[in-house]
Amino acid sequence: MCHVGNMIKAELDRHPKAHTVTWFAAQLHCDRTNVYDIFRRQSIDTELLTRISKILGHDFFLDLSHEMKDEGR
């Protein structure tokens, strides 16, 4: 099973240097410490994942769907 927090951190790392953890926290309307908590999560609430997907412009649900299909083989 994939680690959603690692996926989110990896996607943020692919963004321009100006998109820091502080920037990401501001977009989520939370503190930086909450972002680091998200990075440590293996699973995440779908509402929060939807917000993160919109902020980062990446469909994490598609990634998870592909992961489920790969595990089923």
C-alpha cells in the first residue's frame, strides 16, 4: 500500500522553489507543523486530499486508483 503523505511531499518537491512548506501551509490555512504531520500520514481524509489535489494541481485519487489496480495483479 502506498504512503499518501510521501506522495504529497514528493509532489510538493516537484513544484517551483517558491512553493515551500510555508506556502503550502498558507494554501491549506494551517500551520507548518500540520503540513509535516500530513507528510507522515499513511492515509488521509478524502476531503483534505481533495483540497491538497486542487492546491498542487495533482490527482492523488488517480494515483491511489492505479496503486489499487497494481496490487490486485
